[in-house]
Amino acid sequence: MNFIRFSLPSFVLMVCFLATASSVFGQEVPDRVRLFLDCPSCDEGFIRAELTAVDYVRDQQDASVHLLVTRQSTAGGGSAYELAFIGKQELAGMNNQLFFSSQPNDSPDKIRNGLLKIIQIGLAPYLARVGMDQALNVVINAAPVPVTSSQPDKDRWHHWIFQVHANGNVNLESLRRSFAFRTGVNADHVTELWRIRFQAYSNFNRTLVEGDDETFVSERLHQGSWGTVAYSLGDHWSVGAGASYFRDTYQNIDHHISLSPALEYSFFPYREVMRRELTMAYRLRALYQNYSELTVYDQTQEGLAQQELQLNLRILQPWGQVSTGLTGAHFLHDPSKFRSSLDTNVDLRLFRGLAFRMSANFRLIRDQLSLPGGGTSLEDLLLQQRQLATNYEMGLYAGVSYTFGSMYNNVVNTRL
């Protein structure tokens, strides 16, 4: 957990700033700060209960301070939070930005208390502006920092993070029983220049259904491993490569091996990833596949080459968030064997009280080279033991919500 430390001169400067902030602007302002807390990953009930020096509003248009909190995973397995304080209406122009990070083993209580402390510090200038600085009690650790603490301890793991996991579930009914088991290991190495990731996994599912005259058994196995390495070439370019191996009974694949060099361009500097991201990546993939059954193209094994172009957009702003990914790939020996996909999530605040949410995905599929030949039995259809031929997959969700009533929501009540 990161702690904020101030030397004595810095602390004096902060006190002077808070004492004089209210005289910077000449216009009359309300007695209390109206805060719109825009933090999906925060414990909002805890923050409202502990921080009572502000009025919490349910719509950003009623706010004098919009607090936008974004979160990203860190190389060490923790989380990095960016807190953007945006002054609005009578506090327009008073903008600030603070940061907070947590460690992978931090408890939820430690994280929410750390976030609360940063929020209190960030709100101090706004409270001083409206004459409410006495209502906020922020304890700052001003103990002297040992000289040796400026040098980090030697990292015997050299920035590597490992995770091992295993889980399973059993479902029992009178005529149906199912069992699933999943296990895997992950490894990550992240520095300013390098990002290396590796994963090995095994997923096994077994379903048994008893009929009047016979018992149907379905078993599906998907196991394999993959790894990627990326090297930074500056604020906008990265180069890397990926490799993978898997076997999948559902896809009729006994062995799949691939190697794919890649190049990525970021239209915005990588350091702005917390708030906006637009990247384009190109991959050239060489692969070999061995099939469990003869395919519809009369193949038992084949070597292939494929190219892929991927465009990703993610924006998180006070008006909402948008994320979308567009991917297209085709085999070089036959461009008619291709696949394209579009995945989009939109969450917009249109105007006071009205919000629009949508998620959609669409895949145009023309590259099912591993489909087994012959017909598909009723047992395969019902138990989903093998992949079926299809030209597309799609899903769509859309909705609107309108909230009205009291603009304040300060009270925390967790009763029945």
C-alpha cells in the first residue's frame, strides 16, 4: 500500500494553500461541496458513511465536484487508481489529479481506507474554497523517512508474478449428473520496457444423462498453454510475439501449435491508458493442426498461415465509457476462409437522470476448417459434444434508465 508522506516545508505549503484558496475566487459559493462519486470499484456506502463533510448527489449535473476514479491492474498483481477531481459550476476550473495503488494481498478494508484517505486529501482545497475545511480531519504521516528507504529492496523475483489455481464443481439431479474441473498456472513479468505473459490450463467437463433405455455420456476436454512477449519502442509503438498449444475435443483438434509475431501502434501515448486507449495491432500467424476426425475438407492434419488486424478503443470520461474491439483474420492460402468480430460496450449519461447502456457482439464465421465430416447425431446436439457449422454468432443487450427525485443521497442504511 502506498502512503503519502510530506516533509515539513511541503506540509506548511499545503496549509498555506488551504488557508488562501477561498480568496482566489471572488464569487459567492454555497456552504457545502456537492460531490458526484463516479467510482464503480469503490465501496460507496463506506465512503458516504465516513466522509460526511460533503453532500452526495445522484446526477453529475448537480455536482460542484465530479470525482472520476479509474482502475488498472499493476505489474505486481495489485491495482492502480487514478482519481480525477473535476470542479464544476461555482468550482469550475479547480481540477486536480491524485494516484493510489494497492498490493495484491491487501484486504478490501485496507484498500477502501486507503482510497478514502486520498479522497479526503483531494477534496481539501474544495472544502477550503467553501469554508468547510474545518469539517475534514486528514491525518498525514509526517514521520521522517529513513535515508535507506529511498532505495528499493532487491527484488529476488525480478518482477515475476506467479499464480496457481484449481477449482471444480458437481451438480446432481435424479437423471442428470455433471462434473467440471479446471486448473492452471499464470506467470507475468512486467517492466517499463517488457511485458511477458504465460498461461497453462486444463478444463474437463463430464455430463451423464439417464434415458429410458440408455445412458448418454458427454466429455469435453480443453487444455493447452500460451505465451506472449512485448517490447516497448516508445510512447506509441510496441513489437512482440505469441505462441500457443492446445487440444480441444469440442473443436475436433488433437493438437494445435502456432507462432505469431506482432506489431502494435497506439494512437494515444501509452501513459494515457487509464482514461483513453486506441490501438491497432497486426499479427502474422503460422500454425499446424492435427484433427481427431477427418474434416469436411478431407484433412487429418495441415499447416496454415493466417494474418490478423485488430483495432481496440476504450474511453472513460465523466460522460460515461465506451469500449469496442474490431478484429479481422483470414488464411493466406484461401482469403475466403476468414473471421471478423465486433465487441462493443457503451455506458452513456445522456442528460440529467437519463442513462443509456448497450453491449453487443457479432462474429462473421467462414473459417471452420476443423469441422468433422459426416452428420451430427442427436446426442451430439443435445450434449454439445462437438462444434456445429455456423455462419455467424451474435448477441445484443440495450437499455435505458431514468432516475428522478431528490438530488441528495447522503444517508447510508443497510437494514432489511
